Amino acid sequence: MTTLPERAADTTAEQPWPVRLLSMKIGEYVEKMSTLWVEGQVVQLNRRPGARTAFLTLRDPDVDMSLSVSIHVNALDAMPTPLGEGARVVLQAKPTFWAQRGSLMLDARQIRPVGVGELLARLEYLKRHLAQEGLFDRERKKPLPFLPRRIGLVCGRASAAERDVVENARRRWPSAVFEIRQVAVQGADAVSQVCAALAELDAHPEVDVIVIARGGGGVEDLLPFSNESMVRAVAAAVTPVVSAIGHDVDTPLLDLVADHRASTPTDAAKAIVPDADAERSAVAAARARGHRALTARLHHERRRLVELRSRPVLTDKGAFVRSQRAVVEALRDRSRRRVEAQLHRARDHTTHLRTQVRTLSPQSTLDRGYAIVQHADGAVVSDPASVVVGELLRVRVARGDFGVKPVGHDG
């Protein structure tokens, strides 16, 4: 006979636990658990006439998780008000495990409704916690588009809130296009369905704004719109979200995290689309202002032209030409005089240079009676020792030249 492992950690593929043993082990572990208090929302209640035990389903309002609960009818009858689906309760129960079905249940001993005051206190604590995280900061809120291509609307099925948003939006802008998701806006499924619709519309490529609308209600009816999961889903949305719960006294946390809070669904319609008549009037007013401004500018420029044309210089069209002709003639005369003066100075300077050249030239020296004696090769005789007796020398005077031959002389 094969010996089975005592502990789960000792099991192997060769020595596994059979299902019955695993169920027995789980049952033994659960049986050791103490009686505890647990809170949740009643989503289903089954109470048969004459039966001593009733069954209900207790669901966590923040996540999609639930447990079956069995409770004695006397505990239900002891409640101050009849228990209904959607109610928030706390109950004292002992966890039990049904080995035959492999399911975990709660065997309830006491059940109490969660009071409104307690719920509001919890919401206030959650509000402070989320505010510290910055989920309500104005800096993170996204602006609404001027004219969305498509409007996402999350609302109840065949609800007045849907009609208010759609009709008022199309009254303001007749071509407004909606992408509507009808979901539960109250009860146990409200949070999951609203979050799913929000995620779907946020992923839609043409949806530019999302409206979450409900026609108001009591504190307990509005609890889903203060649910932490919904608040975080709205904060994480890329598309701007408008909260239109339709209430005045109570403020669910959805109002604080949304990018825009509308007091009613009708007010939401005013926020998401412009008023076509008002925009048309604004365009007409702008055109009128532009027309008046352009007309005034034309009149101003026309007056300036008349003033310019009435000036003397423009009245006599030849006056300007004559004045400019006089200026040109004066400039020409001044240029001529300047050129003539420069010519006279240049002529005088040339005459002076000519006189100076004549005075310094060899011819002037010859004119004064001097002569130049040259050898036959043209070299000037500057030393008597260079002259040879009988050599033919050339003597140049003022009016010509002649040849001479030196004769011997006594040393």
C-alpha cells in the first residue's frame, strides 16, 4: 500500500494527493479559522417559505468577487428593516468548506445593515486618501473639446438622464453624434458595468468626451459613484470625463475626479457642445465688427487721399517738376563751375611746371652761352686729360654744333 505525503509541499508527480484528500485538508484548515465579521453587498437573496435557512450572495463592492452565505431566518427577521438586494451589510460568520462541491461558504450567525452615517464616514476617509494622492487636483483635469466628433454617454437603460443629455445637446447642436452605453447605474453590478463602458468608450478613436449620467437619488443609490475602483478608472481615462449625476445636496467622489462636474444631465449637455444659435450670432457679430472696421479704414484712407490731393504741390501738377528742374539746373551749374575751376588750377600748375622744366633744361644753359663738348662716341668731355690731340670733338652750342680738333699745348 502506497503511503501518501503528509504535507502539500511533499507531494510530487509520482506521489500526488487525490482530490478527496486535498478537499479534506482544505476543510480541516478552514475549520480551524475563527468566527469573523465581514462586510459586503447583498446581490442575491433566496428565502423559501417555511425554510429555516436562507441563502444569499455577498459581494465585494470594489471588485467582482462574491461568496455564498447561509443564515438562519431568525437572524434575518431580527434586522430593523427587511433585507433587500443591493444592501450593504456586515455579518458575523464562520467559514466552512463543502468538500463534496469544493466550495467555500460562510455560515452566518448575525447580520447588521451598514448605516448611512457609517457609510458617509468611510467615504470621507476615502475622499481624504484619494485627495492626498492628487486624484482631485485641478492641474490633472483635462479641458473639454469645443465640438466633439462623437460623444460617449454612460447612463441607465431607458433613463430620463439619457433623454436629457441627448435632447438638450441636439437642441443646442443638431448634428451632435452620440455613442451610448446603457448600463446599471444602481445596485451590485453598477460599478463593474460603468467601468467597463467607460473603458470601451475611452478606447473609441472618435469619442472626444464621455458623460456619466444618472438622474439623482439617495445616498445609498449613489454609492457606486463613490466607489474607489470607479474613481480610479475615471482618473486613468485619457478622454475627458463629465460627471452628470443630477443631484444638489450629495457630492459623490466621481464629481471630484471628473474633468468637469455638471449639476444635472441638462447642464452636462450645455458643457459638451456649443450653442449653434449663440455661435451663429457670435460669427454674425464678428463679421459686422469686421465690416465696420474695414469701412472705417476705407473712409480714413479716402480722406487722407483727398487731403493729399488738395495740397498745393498736387493741385499744380507741374509745380513739383519745376521745382525739381530748378534744383537740377543749380546742381549742374555748380558742377560746371567746380569743373572749370579745377581745369584752371590744373592749367596753371602745368604752365608752372613747363616753366620750371625749361629753366632746368640743358637748352636753357646753352642759351646762356655755354657749350657741350663730346667725344665721337657721344661721351661728354668732363676732364681735359681725356682729350687726345687731333681727336675730332663735337661742340654743341645753343643754335647748333660743330667739330673741333684739339692741338698740342704746353703742359
